[in-house]
Amino acid sequence: QVQLSESGGGLVQAGGSLRLSCTASGRTYSTYDMGWFRQAPGKERVFVAAISRNGGLTYYTDSVKGRFTISRDNAKNIVYLQMNSLKPDDTAVYYCAASFSFPSPNEANYFYWGQGTQVTVSS
């Protein structure tokens, strides 16, 4: 079992940057592929990015390509989401999640979820 906890959210102006962290507990963390999702107010939760268990492969939704970077440090049990050139449309609660599938934009393939961290981008 894996427990996930996100941090690093906050308020930032458009064009700014934030780095989200997702810290995992559990010795089997490195066996999971990891993903980031987000849920804007009044909208469904959607896929943002994913990374394979060894960190060698990444996958992004089109709207964040070239702006967001997912990475992981298996020695520290952390997965990151570096977000640059932020836009007001990026405002959402961001969730990390663990899966056995890569790449998987389908949240049904994720078994463990964090509680989320709020990102607000002002114009």
C-alpha cells in the first residue's frame, strides 16, 4: 500500500512557476507508475502528466506540453511536477496518484490518491 501527500501549491501570477511535490510512504513506491491529475472548479478531474516507475518515460496532456515537467526521485519517494508559464486556466486542485499502468490518462487505472493541493493562477 502507498500513501501519497501533495505539497507546493499556492497563489501565483500568470507566467509564474510552481513546483508540486508528492511524497509517498511505503517501500513499494518505486514499483508504481505515477501520475498527476487536476480538477478545476465545477469540472471533472483530468489527467495532466505521468511518469514510468523508473522515471525513464513521461507523458503529458497536450495543454501542458512544453510548460510542465514531471520527474521522480525514487530514493526519496517523491514525484515532482514543475509548472512553468502558468496560465489562469491551470487553476485547479492537483492530485498525484499511483498506478501499475503507463502511460495511463485514465484515472480508473490509478489505485492510490493524495488529498490534493490547490494551485491558483491570477491574471
